[in-house]
Amino acid sequence: MTKPMTDITQLPQHDRILILDFGSQVTQLIARRVRESGVYCEIWPFNQAPEDRVQGYNPKGIILSGGPSSVTDKDSPRAPDFIFEMNVPLFGICYGQQAMVSQLGGMVERGDTSEFGRAYVDVTAHNDLLENVWDKGAHEQVWMSHGDRVTKLPDGFNVVGASEGAPFAIIADDARKFYAVQFHPEVVHTPHGSALLKNFTHNVCGCSGDWTMAAFKDETIAKIKKQVGSGKVICGLSGGVDSSVTAVLLHEAIGDQLTCIYVDTGMMRAGESEQVVELFRDHYNIPLIHEDARAQFIGGLEGISDPEIKRKIIGGLFIDVFDMCAKRVGGADFLAQGTLYPDVIESVSFTGGPSVTIKSHHNVGGLPERMDLKLVEPLRELFKDEVRALGVELGMHPDFVKRHPFPGPGLAIRIPGEITIEKLEILRKADTVYLEEIKNAGLYDAIWQAFAVLLPVKTVGVMGDNRTYDYVCALRAVTSTDGMTADYYPFDHEFLGRVSTRIINEVPGINRVVYDITSKPPGTIEWE
Ligand code: XMP
């Protein structure tokens, strides 16, 4: 039975918070904390928030982020002045506090010393921002990262908390509902930071927490139906979480108007192609084109060892094959993509000029122009953890939605140097053993991404009475929140020893295993 069509104009308008970004590395974390508290928010660069746009967005509160500038410098960023007259609550964080203070007539000075890392705040007064989190007299851990500090408060403000390096660590103008902190409540090193942000959104701004994945699902399905009408949609499946959730959501919305295309590049992990076909064609009954293009990709990569050339060849071939498959669908009108919010946010760049290309990411970015397709991007407003929650809401298996990210070029960028079928086979086996052990140890969900890399180096070993001369396998496992920065995972030695023994015993072609303990930066997560 088809569900009655929802009238999109009748959908509820969610409470909204606006975050004005001054270029901090952790602005996205503010948004994630706000979303986790059930409140919709968006991040806009501070200089792309004209009054009519902000009024149209109708925020219940505005947060001013941190940033790398100094308000003591001429021409440093400022919040748009009209926000102080809008009669909405404001919350300034670090640079956001300093901008607020200096714009409202207080003073900020360069400190003699900087305060970085863990610090303690003494709470000196009661306040709505702190309610049920920090009491007067409390001594609380926070995370600081500043050189400048507030030295004189604007009229109407009171001190609520002080740290050794920041006498105005928490300040408030209760009458206007303006609050500001010198520390970063959005990072985990401020243990009660999320509760403070929640107090701002719920207690101070009066948001109800109406942003849930169940609501998002229903509303987005209604929007997709309206956008697509009776058109045909194609969606590239990679086996990853984003494209899979996109496909299942679209299928709920438009049924068989959707066709999925899965291109088997030959660079997939063990069993991956079978899993995709089984899940989408057999389980969800979604029309699926499964294109076996293994020979084309392996042929195209023959003799190539330069990482950037590999990526470009794979990206180009993928577009060719996908285009050909799409033609088979006949007259598609839309291309569905699993673009996420972090790709949409325009962060403020203080460096000017284009940044250096570290890696050319493989995606289907060039496809819509080439194929003259309109885009359907239902996940554009979501962070990765929200996509996972949406997947569960759609009835997808939690194990599936918790899968580690897998790069578009697949195993090709986990085999530095030339790629051969033999090397792909060896790597698949090693990767399977490694992930099996991680899952057995119950560590999979604590790790952002774990995989094996096959090095183009052979070393001498001894097995039984025989000499071996085989490849080295490197193991990588990192923790991260967004893939932008990462730490290596601190496995215990016993675990690493067990994986090493299993790989060397079970995977012919490998006789040595090493563990990569590089964080990002300076390393990247993938090896190429
Ligand atoms: P790096 O290696 O740049 O990776 O530290 C950061 C994250 O991005 C993934 N990655 C890719 N994802 N296409 C993708 O869809 C790509 O070309 C690509 N290259 C890297 C990587 O796996 C990690 O999660």
C-alpha cells in the first residue's frame, strides 16, 4: 500500500540555531554537539550572513565560533552588528567571545602568555547557561586555546567564572541573554561542554529538541517525492554507508523510479560485491545494475605506480563506466549522491589562495554536468553520525551502518606502487584476517578506520627450515571524528602479535607485518 503523499508546505519548521564561523578548526564540533541535543543548526561564514538571510533563517539563537585571528588586529573579523539588536540569545566561544566583547564596548588585549590545553574554571555565580551543570563554587575542567583575553567587560555583563589565565572565562549579560566563554565547550576535553551548549539551546533559547532522525526521514521523503515527481533517478552505490543510506531513503520515497548502479572496479575488499548485490537486489529489491568492470580497471592501471595518476585513471574510468550504465537505464533525470554536510560547509579560509592538493579524491563530481542530470542530495544537511542514525531509522542493520569508511579508489591506494591481480588477492586476504581479529576483540566500533596495506617491498624471512622472500604488510588503524585529523589506535602488543601471526601463517605472499603509528597530520590516513 502506498503511503499518502505528505504536503511539504505543511511540514513543521524546526527550531534553528545559527553558528557564525570565524575559522576555528573545531567549528564543526559545535554543530555536532548542537545537533546531538536535538536542535537543527547550520554553520555560515561570519562574512556571508547578511541581515535578510539571517532574518529569513529565523534562528532561536546564534553562536559565534572560535577562530585564529586576533581582535586586536585591524581588519580582523567581526560579527555582523545587527545580530546584537535582533533580540535573540548569543553565545560567543573563544574568538567569538572576544569579538562580542570588543564590539559591545569592552576590551580585549594580547596576553603575555598563551593558555593552551587543559585549564580549570572557578564558577563564581549562578546562571542560566550553567543551570544543573555547574554550581557556584565549582572548580571545573575546560579546554583553552587562546593568546588574547578579555580585560574589560561591556556594560551589562557580569563575570560568572574565571580561570588562572582568563579572569573572564565565563561572562553573561542575563538581561539580553548574551553569554560568552573563553574556553571551548565543543571539545571532549571540556567534559561538561555539551551540557553547557545544551543549556544554551534549550534553557536559554527555548529550543524543544525537535530535530530527530524519524522526523528528518519523513520530511526528506516528502521533499524527494516533490523534487523528483515522476522522474527517473540513478544512484551510484559504492558499498559504503553514505551511498547505501541515500539509496534506501530514495527507494522508500520513489520505489522503482530508482535504479542503482554498482561498478565493480576490482579494487573492492573480499566479498564486497556479493554483499552489495545481495543487500540491494535481493534484500531491498531495488533495481540494480551490477557492472563487472574489473578487467577495464586493472588493465587501465597496468604499469602505473604514481599515486595521483592512479587516482586520476580510476576517477576517469569510473565516470566512463557509470555513464555507459546510466545510458542503459534510459532517460534518467536525476543523479542521487550521498553528499554530506561537511562537504557543503564553506569554511572560512584565512590563507587566501587555493590550498595545495594533497590527494585528488575520487567521486562522481563530474558526472552531473557530463550527463546533464539534476542532483538529488538528501543527506546534504547531515553529519556522518546522523547518516548512521538515519540508516538505523530506515531499518538498516546497525552493523552495516557502522561500517568504516572506504575510499573511492579502493584497494588501489592501499598497494603503493604497481597493482597486480596477485597483489590484490594477497591484500584482500590480509585485510580480512585483520578485520576479523578487530571484530573478535570488540574493537571495531572504537576505531574510525582500520585496514591493511601491501607494501612494494620484499624482505627475507624463515618459515620452518625454509627461506622466504615475500611482501611486507602494514596495518593501519586510526581514531578520528571526521577523517580530517586522526590518531593511531593504541592496540596492545598481544593483539598486534596475534594478527601478525595469523596473517603470516594464513596469507601466502606475506612474511612480515608492521604497524603504522603515524597520526594525521603529518601522515594521511590512506597511504596514497
Ligand atoms: P586521507 O588519506 O586523505 O583520508 O587522510 C581521509 C579519509 O578520506 C578517505 N579517502 C577517500 N574517500 N574517495 C573517497 O571517497 C577518495 O578518493 C578518498 N581518498 C581517501 C579515507 O579513506 C579517509 O577516510
